Amino acid sequence: MLLNELLCVSKVPPGTKHVDMDLATLPPTTAMAILLYNRWAIRTIVQSSFPVKQAKPGPPQLSVMNQMQQEKELTENILKVLKEQASDSILVLEAALKLNKDLYVHTMRTLDLLAMEPGMVNGETESSAAGLKIKTEEMQCQVCYDLGAAYFQQGSTNSAVYENAREKFFRTKELITEIGSLSLHCTIDEKRLAGYCQACDVLVPSSDSTSQQLTPYSQVHICLRSGNYQEVIKIFMEDNLTFSLPVQFRQSVLRELFQKALQGNEALDEICFKVCACNTVRDILEGRTISVQFNQLFLRPNKEKIDFLLEVCSRSINLENPSDSLKGNMASFLKNVCLGLEDLQYVFMISSHELFITLLKDEERKLLLDQMRKRSPRVNLCIKPVTSFYDIPASASVNIGQLEHQLILSVDPWRIRQILIELHGMTSERQFWTVSNKWEVPSVYNGVILGIKDNLTRDLVYILMAKGLHCSTVMDFSHAKQLFAACLELVTEFSPKLRQVMLNEMLLLDIYTHEAGTGQSGERPPSDLISRVRGYLEMRLPDIPLRQVIAEECVAFMLNWKENEYLTLQVPAFLLQNNPYVKLGQLLAATIKELPGPKESRRTAKDLWEVVVQICSVSSQHKRGNDGRVSLIKQRESTLGIMYRSELLSFIKKLREPLVLTIILSLFVKLHNVREDIVNDITAEHISIWPSSIPNLQSVDFEAVAVTVKELVRYARSINPSNHSWLIIQADIYFATNQYSAALHYYLQAGAVCSDFFNKAVPPDVYTDQVIKRMIKCCSLLNCHTQVAILCQFLREIDYKTAFKSLQEQNSHDAMDSYYDYIWDVTILEYLTYLHHKRGETDKRQIAIKAIGQTELNASNPEEVLQLAAQRRKKKFLQAMAKLYF
């Protein structure tokens, strides 16, 4: 609107195409207005092609949805017009590049003058002195950039256009250089421009004649694509003098080469070292630390590696006029390399090199060589270099930091033992179990492990257990088993208590291994594992530190594999008293066992109900405030139950057996429904087995119960997304919280999963009358009144009153008459015919009459034909609804 107003004010003839106007003959302000409009048009088209992250929609509200739809349609209409005119806009901007005169744009002064005396001032605004002066170079620079962006966007469908984009972007760079940074009216995002230029270099193939003008970026890309890695190394060495390539780009090239090498291309190992060496020299010249990658690749030095490293160093510094900082950084690097080498023949290779002699003074060189000779009296200069870091004997003077680094990385128990022996041989003052803050051992074990008197044994036990637990957490079960086995072998010699701890941890590891492996496909665990789980539950050894999670996992394991007989009848009494998870497991198993029996015999269900109610109760206490009043304070986590609610939730999330999860869900749903202010109950399978009331309603934390129900449904659906019972519960939750669109989604999904996407009839125990009535209410509140009328037919007794009332609504947000083909009840169709006749809606009346006239709806047809017609319409309607709400 603003730019159209500017076109009118600037005397652009209405109805005339901009492309048909000669910009050179137009007044400067008129030409400028046309340019601004067409530049905006091109920029808008380009901007619309970029992906936009959609905002998360809230609960659907009619007024907001209408407004958003109108805005979307308006935007799409504007974009459609702009895209149709895009070729004309590009021609106008191309013509503007041929102008060789300055342009002017209106200011507040010229607009005010136009408003005051339009007849007289028109001449002034068209003169060369009116408005704000825009230099030709500034105008051309911005037009070139916009044209380049437009051509680049078109290149996705026509790659030949990238050549035009490249030309315009490089012309923009030239004009920016000419204008300089002092331009007031030309602002180009130079970082974005550089990105466009780099992309064009890669996308547009360059001929040999232009290869000299390629940027280092495009040269590197071309070399990587063609496999010319030696040229990449050459470019990186040259860049060490100019620092033109960003460090991040160089690192990304190295990562790409590492990736290819890991995929089995062994020939790239040498290339990786060379590129890494180039990057390392660049880092040290700029004062950064040496990377871990370089240290790893240089663990096994040889003559070729040192020769190449010296070549890179020599070619990366200009010895004729180097700065003091570059000289100092390079000299320090070469000295550190020498100090890290064990073989003196390699040290002499570096110390006798011209660069080393130039950068270090005689005194520094002599001091360094003396240090090396004193440090390595045992090294034989005639033998080959040390073949591996692991072959260095414990008596060698090895940097403690390197050994600690290896200790952190290693998961081989025997290598960990060897490193600790070497470290303890060097110093007796360190506690090496504290080397990494990532090594964590459960607090219940800390006292036992840290109480070991021998320092080496203590470090070894702690580190083996910490690493084993970490491997188990990241599901690296094979390494975890090796580490635990080594730890068990070690502690068996001196500590029965720690031996039992390790046996418990290995049991937990075996449970994890089975559940993550063959257990996922439904294969039962071996009988030996089940026996060990029983043994753990029945264990009565005093003073053994026990982790709560092991008891949780053992009981969950028994429930998941339906060992209900053991939990119900064979669990020792002392376990039920001392272990809350065993108590909970026993109640769950017994409740499942009693399910088929009559309601009167379900005593365990009542016991389980009371246990969960107590866990979800809040303990209240009175407190007298400063003003003397007594206030009631509620404790969120109850201490009255056998465990905290958070612990119960954590335990439930270890269960996978559908029946167990269904029982727990139904219990919490019933507890949620007991609340007095609940308007819409949530339904669940087996809900009738629970008591209908609670003696002390005020004691239950119903907010926590509601949160728990939502969390349990979410977890259950993650175990089995196709369980229709759990989907109905999810739908009821959304219905109870007035989220009707989401509720319909899950009601429809529940029907779809048990009817092969409605190709079969939905079982009546899934789409009960209550579910259908809730779907009707959802549609009604979403103003989808025709859908309401159709759903009224799904009830066992057709609800004509609701159907007729909904059809009387004229403000319906659904497809209305296009749904008439889904109505099979002739009474409803006859009412529709009467209604449209009364309103004078002839077309809709004809559609209703056509629907009635279908032979399969004839009341004289056999009952089987009528039922088949109804079933076919049900199927099509529900499939249409699913497409709408899924």
C-alpha cells in the first residue's frame, strides 16, 4: 500500500506496465518510485522461498482461525500477483542498470509541497534539485544485489541462471568497493553477499581460462569433489601465510576427510595427517592450543611425518620479515614437539633444520639438547622409533598428563590397570579416581570403595565400576560386562561385601542387556536370569549396600515377563514388609490374577487402591504465622505411603506388559474421577474393579493425580501407539480439558487402529454411546453441525432431536451439503429436504433429494441391504473425518 501510494504521488500513469516505460525519459522521482516498487516485489518473492518455522498453534479459536485464514489468503494473493509480474520486474531492474544519471526520492518536504500546491510544485519535484539524491553507483549496487538474489532463487529450477546470479553478485562487490563504507543510502549485508558469491563459485563450473579468478573456497570444493587432495594441502599451506580461510572452514574439511577415512578409505590416513598438520600450524601461529586430533595422529612419529611438518612450518612463515609473535609461537611449537619425542634421531632432524636454527638462539638450542640428552640416557639412537605409545615401559619418563588422558579414554580393564600401575610408580601423592569428574559411583557404594586402604586398589575398583556404569548407561553392554567382570575378580580376593555389590550390578546389567536385545522381540529371558532375579529379591545378607534401582528393575522384570505366580504366592513375607517395590509388584500381580473372578473376591484390588491413594495423599500440618493466625501447609510429596509419588511414576515407566499398564492406568483414572468437581469422567478398561469413593477426599492431591494420568498415558502410548483403550483415555483427557479438536483426533485414531482404517466395522466396545456422544459434542462446539447430525446416526438409538437442532444451524464450519452422501437415515434426509425448501435453498434441496433417491436406502429393502448401505457410509464418513483431523 505504501509503495502504491508512492507510485501515485510520483506521477506514474495508472494502468501502464512498468516494463513499457522508458526510465531514462522519466523524471528522477518517478523512475525512483518504479525502481523501489519492483525491488520490493523481487525481494518479497525471494523471501517467500525461504523456509519459515511454523509457530505452534494453540487451542483452535474460531475468531483467531478466521483472521489467520484471511491473512494467509491475502498474502498468497499478493504473492501470486507478484510472481506473475516477476519477469517484468526483472526487466525493469535490468533496464535500471543502464541508467547513467542520479535519481531522487521524495522527502517529507517535497511531499508537503505537493500537498499544498500540487500544480506548481510538480515541476520542482521533477527537477534535479528536489528530494533526496541517490547516486547512480548506490542505486546500481542495490539493484545488482536484488537481481542476483532473484536469479539465485530461480537457479533451483534452471541451473543456467546461476551464471547471471554470479555476474550480478560479483558486480555488487565491485560497486561496494567503489562506493566505500561511507555510503548513506546503500546498505548490503556483506556476510550474506559473501555467502552468495561462495555458493555461486561452487555451483557455476569454471573454465580453465577463469580458474585463476576462483576463490580459495571454490578451489577447495572443486579439489574435494575431484579427489585432488594434494592441491587442498597446497591451498592450506598458502593460506597459512594469508589467513584468508576461516578456521571453522578448514576444520570442516578435516572432519569430512576423517569421515571418509573411517568409512574404509585407508589411503586418506596420510592426507588426514597432512591437513591436520596444516591446521595445527595455523592454530599455533594465531596463538591457539594444539588440537587433540594432532596429538593422536602424532603418537607414532616417523621420518615422513616430521619432514612434512617441517615443510609446513617453513612455508607458513616469512623469515624475511616475521613479526615477533609469529616467531615466538613457531619457536615454542618446535620446542614442544622436540620435548614430546622419545627418539633423539627425530629431535636432531628438527634441531638441525634451517627454520629451527633461525628461530632459536644458540643458547636456547644448546639448553634444549642438553635437556633431551639428560632425559633420555636409555634411548638407543640406532634402533627404530618406539612403535606404540603402549610399549613405553613404566620406568620411562612419560608425561603424567598423557597417561591420565589415556586413562580417561580407555575401556579396556587390563589397560586401565597398567596405566594406574605406571601412574602410581611416578607419584604417590595423587588420587587418580578423581581425574575425571564424569566418573560417578552411587553414593551408597562410596563408603565401601573409598575405605579400601591400598591406594592403587581403591583407584582401580572405583574407576572400573564408574566406567562400567557409564557404559551401561550408554548401552555399551559388552564393555560394561568386561569392566564389571574385572572388578568382580579383583574384589573377590579381599572383600565379600564388594563381591556381592558387583554380583548385584552384573545382574542389573544382564537385565538391561536382555531387555534391550532379544527381549524387545518378545523372547523370554533364560531361566538362569529369572532364578538370579528371585535370588536377589530373597537376599538377606546384612550390611550389603543396595541400590534402589536394582530392586525396581527386578520387580519390573518379573511383571513384564508375567512371573505373577511367584510374586503372588512365593515371595517371602519379610520382603513384602521391607521392600516397597516387591509389595507393589505383589499387589499388581494378585490383582491381575483376580480379574476373571467376581467383584466380591477382588480383595487385592482394594489393597492396591489404598496403597496408591496413600502415596497420592498430602500430609497437612498447621503452622502459626507472625500475626498469630494458624495456616494449613500441604506437603506435596507424601511421606505416609510406602514410597513417594515420583518413585512410583519412575517404577511404572519401567513396565512394558500391556495388562499391567492398563490396570495401573485404570486405577489412576478412577482416582481422578472420584474428585467431586469432575464434570466429564475419563473412561478406562477394568475401571469397575476399584472402589467408588474415598473416606477423606481432602487428603488426596488431585492435581498431582491429574498430572500423573497424563504422564502415564503418554508413556503407555510410547510403548504401544495402537492400543485403542489408551487412545480413548487420551481423547477423554483432551475432552475434559476442552481441547475438542485434539479429542476428536484421538477418538478417530482409536477407531482407525482397530478397524483397519475404518475398512472394517469399529467394535461397539470401542465406539460406545458415550464415546459417540462426546464426539458429537466436540463437533458441535467446533461449529461442525452437519458432522453432528451424521454422528447422531451412530448411536444405538438415533438422536433425532440433536440432529434436527444441529441442522437448523446456518453458521456451520464443515462441508455441509457435501456430507449428505454420508447420511443413511431417511428421516434426517427428509427433514433436510423440508428445511432447504423452507429456506428457499433450491440447490441444497436437490442434493438432499438426490441422496434420498438412492435405491439402497429404500425402506422396502431387506435389512441386510440397509445395514450394508449404513456401514458403507459410516466407513466413508469416518475416513473423511480422519483426513480432516489427523
